[in-house]
Amino acid sequence: MLKPRSTPTRELLNLDGLWRFAVAGEADEEPWTGPLDTRLEAAVPASYNDLFTDSAIRDHVGWVWYQRLVRVPRGWSDERVVLRLDAATHHGRVYVDDLLVAEHRGGYTPFEADITEHVRAGGEFRLTVGVDNELTNVSIPPGTITVAQDGRRRQTYLHDFYNYAGLARSVWLYSRPAVHTDDITVVTGLDGTTGTVEYSVGTSEPAPVRVRVLDASGTEVATAAGANGTVRIEDVTPWRPGAAHLYDLVVEVLRDEGGEIMDSYTQPFGVRTVEVSGTRFLINGEPFYFTGFGKHEDTPVRGKGHDDAYLVHDFQLMEWIGANSFRTSHYPYAEEVLEFADRHGIVVIDETAAVGLNLAVTGGLAGRPHQPTFSPETFNDDTRAAHVQDIRELVARDKNHPSVVMWCVANEPSSNEEGAREYFEPLVELTRKLDPTRPVSYAAVMFATSKNDRIADLFDVVCLNRYYGWYVATGDLTTAETYMEGDLRAWADKFGKPIIMSEYGADALPGLHSVWDLPWTEEYQSAYLEANHRAFDRVEAVVGEHVWNFADFQTSNGIHRVDGNRKGVFTRDRRPKAAARELRSRWRGLDGHKPSDTTQRAGRRLAQDQGDAQK
């Protein structure tokens, strides 16, 4: 799905701001049939949970309603009028006046509706959006609804972050011509100093297509005709980690071969390649070593609401600390985040919202038997159908981002259980079919070992979530380091694939200090990271390290959490803990290379400098 843009043939109206707001039960049963009877207003974009002081709103399970009036610009009388929601978490329904025009399940990908027949240019309409936050065994992510003795509906879920809900991303009204571009796919390659650009353009109905490639200065460097083809860019400047360079593919839909333009749409792209070779992860044919984090879209008050100020500041902190990458744990992030990564050369592992497909975690924490994770009564064919939709929409949205170098189809599934292979094998095949150019992975839970995991061979890269020194061998970093190295070597020896540490971390309370290895102190968090890094550096197959987490984040209530998860290297309001400087010291010297490679390069530079001095 193409991101709405202002172009010579399209106009864009942002509908962000304060909307009328009510929870189901307080509003009319059918609030879209008239003005919403409420005194509350909610900000868009933002999760609604933390905006209000009423705990009944924060803990509400079910539908909430947003409403505002929208006026269609007068100049759109000959255009198609489209309503677009960047996300509605987790189930959205959209009404124009009294008419349902769109419905979508999945809380982190966009959906839209052509409402041309229901509105008029210069006229006003009532826009109502219902959002349902319920999670069940057939939703992605999954959850369970229970009813308390007092009649309250309660939501439980298997992921360790708060179930923020609402309209956390922007809402748009935009115009497009009747005959228009509705899909673009760009696949790039490198042939020496020449860049190759395969393109495919979908149009609303058959029409001639012309494409032009512009460089960063706006100079035309290649052209082609036809909805499908390949163009070559001589003396290309590749997109590289830390050195982003973008081109524009200008797609023009023509009325006829004479050249009158009916629609124009610009798709930014970068020329780069991604490949897995043995135990190496290659970008543009060069080994790449991931440094960075699992992150969350999580800030005070806004919840998961997208915020450009936090976007800028978070990327500044990643640059300061030496991070070159992150994983969109555990759902697709706002498109603005990926566009920023494209422009600034940050590498992204793009993950679906499939977190919590693991009933063994609950059983393990409680010390009791658990239901099978994959069964007709638990996670079943309907669950997988929702997972299929999640993958399709993720790839369709993010396929043209050069920053995205790998798809992650799930976080911590019960990959060691019976039924895991039958569940995941079709999903891996689908992902490769949708995009054969990027590697595919998943993040393995600690219960899944190299001996009992049933699906790792299906994937290109092994991603491991491990917490030796925190949940295992707590406070004993010597033992933890031994466990970590042994675990890594076992995976490397069995599968011979690149290994990325997709999660490792320890909670730390800011200001808590000790001279001993005392968990929860800032010193222990730093020492924990150092112990892990020593183990990583001794295993050649390790090609990356993503600390859990970039910043502290909110979770559901629990005695093992202190106002949320405190594994952040930064606090929730982005103040650095002591571990941030430990990482900065390590990462700023790596420059996208494995530590051993960096040491060798530093040695060569020193020898060269000494030779120059002797001359």
C-alpha cells in the first residue's frame, strides 16, 4: 500500500488533532448515527490509555469511539477522495456519517477506503472511528478475555509490554486521480559501479506508464517506459549503513502514448544488496555487524502514539551510543520511523506483531504444565490466517525501504513444541514468495535450544533471545558467560548460519548502586553486558548484538516489574544509565564490523601510521 504523498496530481489533508472520545457503554450503542455524546477529547495520534485519570478508561476492554467533522477541500470535485488510517490498534471500523466504509484487523498496519461516492468537494461529513483492543487466541498478537465476578471484562496477554490501544498514528484524507498508481515494487542490485533497478508498477486500470530516476540533486539519471522493467544507474552511489544515499523513482501514469500525465507518484529508494553467505551477513557484498537494540514505540502519556520529537531524539541517542541498527520489536513501527532510517543509514530488522505464540512461557514461569501452544483449541489455523495477513501487510508496506534488511516473522514462539514446524513452514514460504530479496528469521526463546528447536533450519539467520545472568544464573556472571558461550557454539556448530543476539539484557533502577554484582544496580547492568560481549567475541558466527532494551517501557501489572520493564539502557524519558557509556565505548569503535575484524583493521592502521612516521 502506497504511503499518501503530496505530488503534482495528489493532495493531502492531515486529520490529526483532538477528536471527541468515548468508551463503549458510555456512548450510544451506535455513536456513528449522530454527534458523539461525550465531554472527553482524545489526541490523535496517541494511545488513549494514559491520557485520562480515570482507571476505568485505562483498563477498558472492548470498543472505544473517536469522532470529528471533516471538510473535503473544494478543489477535489474531479478527484477520488480516500480516507487512510495509519493504524487502529487492534481492530478498526470507520464510518462516514452513518455508513461503514472500512474495517480492519491488525493494529500496526494501515488501511484505507475510497469514500468518493459518499462525500462531496467543499462539503462536510462526520467521521467516526471505532477501535477495539481485544486480543484472543486467533488474533496477532494473541490474548485471552475473561470476565471477573463483578462483571468486568479482563484482558490478559502473553507479551511483556502494555497493551496500548487507539489511534496511535496519523489519519489522512487525500485525493488521487481516477486512473492512478496503486502499487510500486523496487528491487535493486549492483553491477560494479552500476546500479540496477527492477521496478514493477500497478495501476488502477491499464494505462501507459513512464518512470524517471532522479538523484539527490533532482538530476534525471535514468528513464524507462512500461509498467515493468529495469533501469541502470551509472556511477551509482549505493545506500550504505551510516552513509545513506537515496534516489527517487518518479512514476507517471499517462493518458496515452502522447504523454499527458494523469497521475504522478514519487517513491524514494536506495541501491543496495543484502545476502547471507555462510556465517556472514553481507550488505553490498561487505560483512556487516549489527549493533543496537530491540526498541518499543513507548513514551510517557502518548503510549504507542507516534511523536516526531521522540523520533529525532531516539535516533540522536542511537548515533551517540554507536548503534547502527534496531529491531522493530514486536510489531511494525510507524512508516515515519523507517523513512527516517532510510535517510540516516540505520539498518532495520522488520518484525510482525506475532509475539506471544508460546504457552510454555506461562507454564514455565508458573512451574506447572501448560496447554499445547499449537492445537485446534489454542493457536490454530485461524491464528495462522491472521499471521498470514500480518506478513502480507508488513511486506506490502515496507518492501521498498532500503533500511529494512531482514524480515522477522515472530518473536519467541514455542519453536521447540510439536506443531511448530507445521505452523511456521507455510509462513516462511509465503515471506520468501512475497520478497525473495531479503533474509527471513525469527527470535528464539530461551526454552528453544539448538537440540530441541524444530524450525531454525527453515530460516536464513539465527536470532537468539538469551538472559544468562538475569533469568538464569542471576547474579553469577562467571557462570552466565560460560552458559552463553556454550549456547552460541552449539547453535553455530549445528546450523552454520549467522547468529544475531536479538535480545540480552538486565533490569536496572536508575540511581541504585553497589560495589558488588548486585542485580538491579546500574553497575550490574554494565557488568552483565560486558560478560555477554566477551562471549560474543569468542564465537565467529555471531554477527550482531541487540540489547534489550533501548529504553524502559510500560508493561502490565506484575510484581516482577517496577513501573514497567527496566531493562532500558536509557530511562523511559531517555536519560542514560551507566550501561549506556559501556555500550558507547564498545560500539563506537566497531563501525559495522565484528570486534575481531575491528582489532585487525586498527592494527593495520597503526602499522601504516608507524610506517608513514618513519618515512
